[in-house]
Amino acid sequence: MAHSTPPSDRQPAFTGLIVGAVLTFAILLGVVKWTNARFAGHEGAAAAPATQAH
């Protein structure tokens, strides 16, 4: 009884890895840009008066 080896799924796995990484990076970049655009007009900690320790 000879057993045949199943076809390799290495290429689809690497394709999914690369596509997933690119999509994750694109989503992350979009969220950062959207958040920066939303808070562009707000004053942050840089506008607060700095306290000095004597």
C-alpha cells in the first residue's frame, strides 16, 4: 500500500502571510492618518506651560 503525499500548501501560506502583512500595515497607516487629521486642530501638551523644578 503506497501512500501519496498531499500537495504542499507552502506557497498559499506565504502568500497569505505577505497579503496579511500588507493589509495590516495599510489599515494601521490609515488609522494613524485619520487620527492625526482628526486631532490636527487640538492643542496638546506642547501648548501647556512648562513647569521648571528649582
